[in-house]
Amino acid sequence: MAHASTYQPKTAFTRWLDSRLPIVRFVADFMAFPNPRNLGYLWTFGGILSFCLLVQIFTGVILAMHYVPSTALAFDSVEKLMRDVNYGWLLRYTHMVGASLFFFAVYIHIFRGLYFGSYKAPREVLWMIGVTILIIMIATAFMGYSLVWGQMSFWAVTVITNLFSSLDSVVSGLGTTLVQWIWGGFSVDNATLNRLFSLHYLLPFVIVGLVALHIWALHMPGSNNPTGLDVRNEAKETLPFHPYFTVKDLLALAAFGLVFAYFVFYTPNYLGDSINYVPANPLQTPPHIVPEWYFLPFYAILRAIPSKLGGVIAMFGALVVLFFIPWLDTSRVRSTKYRPIYFWFFWALVFDCIALGYLGSQPPEGNALLFSRIFTFYYFAHFLLIMPILGLIETPRPMPASIADTFKHKEEGEAGRRMHPVPAE
């Protein structure tokens, strides 16, 4: 739904600038970009994610000014930051809480895309860029978590990087060589920490570039909407992004900010692990190594497979399979609202991911291990079996003729029912 520019420079300076660097035109066209009128508050999470990214970069750059990437001083530099730097505690807690809420928002954003079919043509590239952003976010967050150099951070790095040694069963010595290359030696030490710090500082700016591509890819076909229908009449079915959707985004952002502030000021460590306030000790392994909550579903999948190599393949496969969803889903209908059978499978997937998150926090034994395997099987079956098969045999519900039909009154008795209006907010 890319549209022609309507910006007209009004002064000599803006005309001069527009012919050389059309930044004002870009902003004006961005604000005037038409969006479907029936977008709900789930679409505000795109703006919320942009806010989270900016917060993480701003606080991260300042934190890096006080951090010492050395195994002897890293933990103490973080504690000094908390105690001696003016508002250092606020910066660190904002960065910590921001990481958790960033993932919370991105998971909602992903499930919204899955529910309303935002990955279907012509938005396949948009979806694939989004999955790439998720993978780099996971890598960035893992590296950031390691920088505290507490007990859980140290052992998380040790365990996760050791996973690559499973490649020895494919090519003899390959995994061990790769692990030593990542470590920069024969154990997790100073070289490892320096590499993690360098990449943790770099990758957020890579994410910024990918977000720009994500927005660009979004503006070519335009936003999806709850009906999954394409815009047919731009005048009747769309509204400019500003002021209609900017106001809506700001309201959602204000509500999100209240939740953010609550965690920062009242329970900043609620989503973390207290053992990470103990300095790293290579000679004492924690009884139960658990990553941050946003990694737990993938951690459960890793531990559910009895083979080390199989667990690694399954864990990475859980992310890679997301790239192929636009082609795995064979349904002709985008929105799950009009798919009576798949509706239940979608919510089963949501429950499955929450259950995997809980199981990832439990010791891998007994019933926890059994259920991890069951839920891991369903995770892959949902994408590789249910989506392709159900799309071919399911009969969708009747759909409105156009987006306009979802927010305008229908005459009483038309088609035997009256459609309720959705306010054009």
C-alpha cells in the first residue's frame, strides 16, 4: 500500500533541503501513511517495541561507560555502578526491566502476527525480517546477561557455549574447536567476557538497521488488520497515521510505561535470579542453572531431547521453523477469527509455549521432563503438520466483503444479521 508523496516544501530552505536530503518529506509521508481504520490496540506494540529499543540503547551506552569487561572487575564494576554512580541504580534497573518487557512485548507482537496471519503474502519478507530481529535479540540479551559475571551468568555462558561441542559427533573435533574459538581459550575467561561485551554493544545497532528494514517492508504492502482483508477503498477504509494512530500509540505507551515504572521502582529483581548477586565462581556449580524467563521455552526444548546434538538442533529449529510459516500455512484466509478449527489450535500453541516456559524453570526430571517432550512435540507439530493439513481441509466462516463492512452499520436483516460497528479510533 505504498502511496505517492503528498509533501510540499513551503520555504526556500525546505525546498533546498528536500532536493538534497528529503528527511522532512520522509517524516511527513510517514505521518501521513494510511492505515486500516479497524486496527486495535494489539497493533500499538510496534510503537512500544521501538520505545523499548531506544530505552535499551540509551541506558546501555551509559552503563558501558562505567562497566569494566574483566573477569576480575566486572562484578565489582556493576556493584560500584549501583552504589556510587549518580542514578546508576536507576539506569541498571531500567536496563534489566527493559530487557524483560522488551521480550514480553515482542512475544505479544509475534502471537498477534500469527493470529491475524500477518505473515501471509505479500508480507513474507516483513515476517522474515521480524524473525531475524527476534534471533538477534535473543543473542544480544544472552550476551548482556553474561556481563554481570555473577554465578548464574557465568554458568549460563559455560553451559550454552558448550552446546556447540555437540558438533563433534558430526565432524570430529569441530565442536571443540568452535567452543575454544568462542571462548578465546580453553575455558570461559577474560577473552570470553571481552567478546561478549563487544558483541552486546554492537548488536543493538544491527537491530536498529533491521527495524528500519522491517518498517520499510511494512510500508510496501501496508499494515494487516483484524479481518485480514486488503484495503480496497483507501478513502473509506484507512486513516492517516497521524494524528489518529499516534494518539492511540501514545495512550498504549503511557499504560505500558506505568507497568515499566512499577517494576523498576518496586520489584526490579522480581524477574531475575538472586544467585546472580553472588560473584562468579568457576569451582562451584549452582544446583540448578536457569536462564532468564524469556529463554525458558527454548531451554525446555533443549533439555527435552535426550541427545545433546538433537537438543541443540531442536532448540535452534524452534526458531528456524518460524521463517517458513508463510509457506507452511496453506489456508486461504489470513485471520484466525474466521477459522473455527484453527482458532483452538492457535490457543493450544499459546498454552504450549507458556507451559514450556514453566517446564524450563523446573529440574529436568520425572514428570517435568515427560511433559517437556510432549509440549515440544506439539510445538513442532503445530507448524509442520497442523498448519499445512488444516489449511487444506478447514472451511472458513463467512467473511465481510470489505474492511468497511466491519465498522459501518449494516441494514437490519441484511444477510440475516446486523454487524456491530468497530469505532474508527
